[in-house]
Amino acid sequence: MQLRLIVAAAGMAFLHTLCAQAHHSFAAEFDGTKPVRLTGTITRIEWTNPHSYFYLDVKDNNGGVNQWACESGNPGALSRRGWRKGDIKIGDALIVDGYLAKDGSRLIDARRVKLPDGRTVYGGSAGDGGPADSSAAAPAATGASKQ
């Protein structure tokens, strides 16, 4: 009986560790000094915990197309902000303001997202230590632009 309890407790501790590793602070992965605005077409959506992701095809300044990953909050948090799963679908155009990943990959933290219906929602993870909703100071360029 005690062995079962020990094994169960160890298993729960292991799962908790995995969840804690999956979730991270803003500063661990993104650079708050490198804002970017993406204008692109949705190619894939992942409503997952602890973060949701959507992927955009974005035209670069040379006319090529690059795929960008946009990380946002979990589905429950997005829903509480008025963002529902049905609000975006494959093929929709979005404008996303966020911050570049520190590793230089095509990943951004999606802080502000303009939905196809014209609404703008906060896409960041609450309490992650990142910049607040940047709606007052949104970048002005389109495509994949860095400031």
C-alpha cells in the first residue's frame, strides 16, 4: 500500500515538473526590446495548454513567403478576453503585434491580435512578466517588420 502511494506521488511530481517546464516567463523566450508587426494568412491553429499557437504565412520585403509561429495565452484565458475558437480559421488574414523570440526563430509572443471581424484582443499570457497590451503604441508597418 505504501509503495503505491510513493509511486503515485512520484508520478504526480514528475507530471507537475513537465507542466512547469512547458510554461515559461516572457523574458525566458522573448525580447521585449524587439517589437514586430506581422500581417499574414493563417495556415494552422493549435488551441493547447499552457499556450495556444497560430501560424501565419507572411510576405517578406522581397516577395517571398515565410511561416511565423505566434504564441498566445491558453484557450481559457483567451476565451475570458472575448476570443473564441471560431473567431479565426485557416485562410483568415490577421495583424499581430508582438515581440521576437530571443533565439532568432520566426516565433513571436502575440501580444495584440486584430481579428478578421475588426476586434483587437490581447493574446499574451497574463502575469508572464512581458510588456502590457501595446494597443496605444502599435507598430505602423505591415508584412514582417521589426522595429
